[in-house]
Amino acid sequence: MAKYFPGIFVAALLSFNTTFAQTDDDDDSRSGNKQMPSSIYMNEIGQVPTARKYKVLAVAPMQFTENGVGLSVSYEHSIDKHGIVTYVLPAIATLNSTTSSFSNKRHQDPMFYFMPGLKFYPTSCYGKIKYALGPSLVIGAGQQRVDDYYYNNDQLYDKFLFGIMVNNSVNFTPTPHIYLGVEFGLGFTYLNRLNGVNDGITGLTQGGLKIGYRF
């Protein structure tokens, strides 16, 4: 009997290990903890997005507003998991380079804008080419030089404006991390104060070519 004991022990050990492994598989199956394929966690262009948020940091070296030309920096972040709605936070600086009729000197008339808004993607923001439409608030502050024909000189006034704008954009994502965008918006002011005096409703516009990093 003793000479058969090692063989019996090995057979019992193998049987125990097989039963234990099968029990673990049954428990995982009942609990729903099935191993998912690694591709389900990928977040590449053209694939089903994961829970990871859509985030883009972009600059526009070619930017314009109704005041002139300049540049901008913007940050965009998705709100819902499907990428239908995002919020965007652009900051814009422009210069309006003109020459005074009286002093014959060139001045710049700088304006700085902050335009927080929303972007709606009809088919989500995930993909190589996507269109978006959305509103934004417009807050602008700067200076404007005005020719004063009464005193025969030009005056530099502080300027502040507040309004609303609707933006259209086409977004290109040729790789998972490179972002290119074209944007154009039109709107109008609620406040248009020049030297503390409301100068009435005026039109607003902005547009630019963006390049950025998606992460």
C-alpha cells in the first residue's frame, strides 16, 4: 500500500487543482466579471470611445475679430460620455492697426476677449472630421482711438463690450492626438461702452485656424 501512496497523492492534488480552477471560472461567470478584449479600452480615431473625456488644447496663430487680427488660445472639454456636447474656453487678443487723420501716427487699438461657450456635435466629437455648432458669450475689453473733429485731434478711449455669438466649426483629427480646426462666428453686443458711454448695438465676428493637441 505504501508504494502506491505517492501516486495516489499526486492524483488527488491534480484533481483538487482542476476543481478549484473550475470553481473560480464559475464564480467569475456568475458575477459577470468576464475578461474583456484589450481593444475595448482603446480610444483611437474611428473606434468606440471609452469613458475617457475628449480634451483639446489649441492655439490659433491666424485669428481675427471685428477689431482686427491677432491670436488665440482655447481649451475644449466634453461634458457627456458620448461626446455630443463640449464646453470651450477661448481667450483672444487682437490689434487694429490704423493711422490717425490728425497726428498721422500709427496706433494699434488692442482688444482682449474671453468667449466661454458650448459646442454641439450632431454625430459626436469622436472621429476624423466633425462639424459643431454652438453659442458663446463675448466679453471684450481694450482701447480704441477716435478722431475728434470738434477738437481737431484724436482721443484714446477705454472700450468694453458684452454680447453673444453663434459659432460654426469644422474639426479635423488626423491622428489620435493632432487637432486642426476652422471656426467662424457671428453675433451682436448687448453692451458696447466707449469711454463709459454705451455706443449702441454693434456686430461681432470672429474666426481662425486652430492647431492643437488632443489628450
